[in-house]
Amino acid sequence: MDKELQLVFTTDQAKKKIITVANPREDVTLDEAQAAMQVLIDNPVFDSANGELAEIAEARMHTCTTSELL
């Protein structure tokens, strides 16, 4: 089972931007995720056709299970 931390932002063009972090710690808190997101908003390091990161929308843990078809 694979886990991802999905950081969802609203851009300055009112679009959504998701940054995915593979294999996050199991005990990541909402406060920690939001603090990291605020750093990304305050220090733009990503180019995006949908605008710059402007607001925190949500942070979520996404779990994937892969099953091989036989």
C-alpha cells in the first residue's frame, strides 16, 4: 500500500494546484502540513501555467493499493 501526502493549493488565478509528496511520515499533522504549505506560498519555487500558489485549500493523505491482475 502506497501513501502520498497531497498538498492542495488555490492559485492566484483561482485554479487548484496539487503537490504530491511520496512516502510521507505516518504521523504528519495538519499543522505541520499547513506550515510547509505556507512556506511554499511565501517562497515561490514552482512554475505553473495556472498561476502562483496563493492559498491553502487542503492537505490530505492519499492511500493506494495496487493489485496485479492475473
